[in-house]
Amino acid sequence: MGSRQVTSWHGKNITVAGLGVSGISAARALAGLGAVVTVVDNGDGDAHRARAAELAEQGIEVRLGRLADGAHAGEVLPEGTELVVTSPGWKPDSPLFAAAAEAGVDVVGDVEIAWQLRGSTPGRKAAPWLAITGTNGKTTTTQMLASILKAAGLRTAAVGNIGTPIVDVVTGEEEYDVLAVELSSYQLHWAPSLRAHSAAVLNLAPDHLDWHGSMEAYAADKGRIYEGNTVACVYNVADRATEDLVAEADVEEGCRAIGFTLGAPGPSMLGVVDGILVDRAFVENRQKNAQELAEVKDVNPPAPHNIANALAAAALARAFGVEPRAVRDGLRNFRPDAHRVAHVDEVGGVVYVDDSKATNTHAAEASLAAFETVVWIAGGLAKGATFDELVRKSAKGLRGVVLIGADRALIAEALARHAPEVPVIDLERTDTGAMLAAVREAARLAEPGDTVLLAPACASMDMFANYNKRGDAFADAVRELAAGKA
């Protein structure tokens, strides 16, 4: 897939697909550069109409819902369109994109637009991008990287799939030395021109296959992040698929493959030795020397998967020339977002941990591995996932399991096959109040020294608006338990 570099936006007819945050950001930026912008969206609710009215004040046409001929706005390519800019969630087989392909019109995403617009502000240099993707851990690693870069005294921001829309960042008034950029597989699919300074793929596991069509296509989109890297392609030694993506990438001459591992690192790797995070990649005589970066206890929380995140962030920072002390200080300063292996409370010698962000089996496996004995609260929307491998790997640490949500039977069946001795409470309720019942049941199963862990391995939308609301419900239930009200 290729994309033509736009040399002038003035007068160019651009269709923006989607009236979400990234779509609005791209529409406003391009209209500000003189483009003729039309936004299309199949929605037609009050929120859509309010956003459309705001854009109309800037001379941006918005087409919502069904058109006069009965077709949805997002199915018809507006006449004269020269470029389509899509929001990440729109699938590649959308009718709008089929119409664009038939008309010979490129389709790109907001990340591609940001890449083409970087450095377009007079008197400002384009900030290099340190890019991160992976099935799990992207946001945490990106935020860790930004914390390290800030500790080094660099002007930076965590952007992309998080925070301020990336188009706004590259076209705004604030100047940056370097950007920490989280990129989803969706965004990478639509960003053919992206060429990062350095990039990391943290891990690969089946996810979003309904969007990509296959695991091979999903991995290929993740691998786009390495294309054209100039300094370092960072991969996970424990996940061979990430190293394979490095081998397949077309990079600049001299760009290096840098591994990270929870074990002792070999040359050109970062790893862990006796509780110390060490660098054997960005040091002189890496065959014999290693540089201490930080201690495991500097990582918050110091769970194995999060130490791996810290090593990936450190590798990218070191690729940019950051000194070891800034790596340590940045990791110490970092505080993870809510609902990511978050300690909620300790009640009766039992620790309650919220990892509602563990919305797939790969994330749940990492979360379960961080604790010795667990009462596991799991379930929700499976999104086509299977649970046999997760249960098989985690069975020995399970004290008990409480199941909630629409697809809990799939997890129950895997538990019956691979952990038949583990007590299982199957809550048939799928209302939001089920979380309080789940916490009560988990408390009944737990013993002092155990961890009650919400790591659902499923999406939340069967019971909650999003994983944040699910995590909030868990935390509220734990607080009621601690207060003696549950």
C-alpha cells in the first residue's frame, strides 16, 4: 500500500470518514490549510448534529445518517473527492473505501496526515517519533517513555492512540524535541508513509481479527511500524513473531535490531540481572560491558509484564541518546493509569487488584502471572477468543474463579477441561450490580495472602460502557466490602 505525498492542501477536496475526535481534528487542520473538507458519518444523533454544527461554522460540510437516495453517508464517496482520511475504527472493506479504490483515490488515516504535516509550521523543525505498538502494554509503555524523556529534560508528549489527537500536536503552537507515539494496528494500516526514528513491537497475540481478517494481516499491520526506522527496531526476545517482523522490515542503513528480555541480556539487548535493568545495546564494547539503568523496584508496578514494558521504553529512550540516570528517574516518576494492575485495597489479608484493561487473553495471562495465588474475576464479551491456553498456563495459581458476563460459559468450559479442581462461581447476572456480587463471592473464596484479581480477558460492553466503568464498579464494590457494607 502506498500514498502520494501531498505538496499543497489548498483547494484539495478531502473526505473525512468519521465524526469522532480524530476525524474532527483532521477536518479542522486540513480546512485550516485551505482544503475543501467534507465529513461523512453514518450516525445522526444529537451529539453528531452538535459536532456537525460546530464544523459548519468553519466552512466544513458534514453529511450524516441516510442520504436522500437511502444510502448511508459513510457508503457514498462525495463527488470530486481527491483523498479520503479515515478514523481508525472504519474497516478496510467499508463501502466508502471500495468506492475510493474504484475512483483511484487514496485512503489514509489521521496518523498519515500528521506525518505529512509534521514540520509544516514555519520556523519549527519536525520532532522525531519514537513509536510503540503491540497487542498489550502500548499505553503504559508510551507513557513510561514520555516520563523518561521528560526526566532527560526533553520537550515531549505521549500521543497517537492516547492523549491529544496527533494532528493537533504536530500543527499546534507548542514545539517538541521528540514524540512518544502509541499506534494501534488500525492506525498503522492507514499510515503508509510513516518512518519513525525508532520503534517497538511489544508482543503479538490474536486480537481485532474481525477487522484485519486474519492473524497474518494483523501482524503485517503491526510490522509497518518498523518500516524506514533509522536507529533501532526494538523487539521482544520472548515473542519470536516480533523479531520476525524486524527481519522483514525495510529499514535505513545502520538501523539496529534491539531485543528486550526479562532474563540476562545478550549483546544488543536490554534485560534484567539480579534485580537490575541493564543495557547491553547502547554501550561501548557491548560484547563485554553492560550499563545499569534502574532497579526492578523502580518499576510501578513491578509485575513481569510491566518490567518488560519498562525495558522496551528504556530501549527506545536509549536509542534516542537518553542517559541512564534519566531512565531511572523517569521510571520512578511514572504512575500507571487507572485499571491497569491497580492496587485497590487490602481487606482481611486479601489484596484486591483492578486490571479491567485486560480485555483479551494475552493481557489476562500476563496479569495472572504477576501474582502467586489468585481468585480470578473474569468474563464479558469474548470477541471470538478461546480460553484453553490461558487457563492451562494459569491453572496452578488459581484459588478460585468468579465468572460474570455474556460469554462466561466459554471460560467455564476451559476451566472444566484444564482446571477441574478449581472452585468456580458462575454468576448468571449480567447487570452492572453483578460486580458487587462477584466481589462478595471472591472474598468468600479467598484466603489471607491471596489476590482477588479483576482481569476479565474479555471486553466490557455487555455489562458496562467501557473497561473504565467496569473497573470503577469493581473498586466501588471493594470499598463497600472494606466498609463492611458488602
